[in-house]
Amino acid sequence: MFGLFPLLLLIAVIVGAVMLARSAGRSRTGGPSRPPSALELLNARYARGEIGRDEYLRTRADIGAGSPQPGAPT
């Protein structure tokens, strides 16, 4: 009976490690994480001030973004 406890403990550790590794690949909403879209990256660069309004509008038109998002410059 004493030999069974270490085996069960090892299995529990392995299962815990697998569950932790799986949860690391998910976003906070529980779904798989995805890379940001080109428009999301562009919006973030504009918000940080890395690019100006003219470059923002020109690039947004180049990537084929439709109507501007609320709060975006027009």
C-alpha cells in the first residue's frame, strides 16, 4: 500500500502540469488567443502616438478597413 501513494502523487503532478500548460495558451475569456489584426495594430500605433493622423488614414485605407471605428479620427 505504501508504494501506491508515490505513484498517485506523481500522476497528480503530471495532470496538474498538463492543465497548467493548457490554460497558459488561452486568453482571459477562455478561448484560444489570436494574434491582433492589422487594423488593431494600426489603431494601437496611432493611440501610442507612433504615427500621425495622415499616415493612420492612408494605412487604414490601404488595408481596406471599412468605416472608421467609434472614436477613430475621420
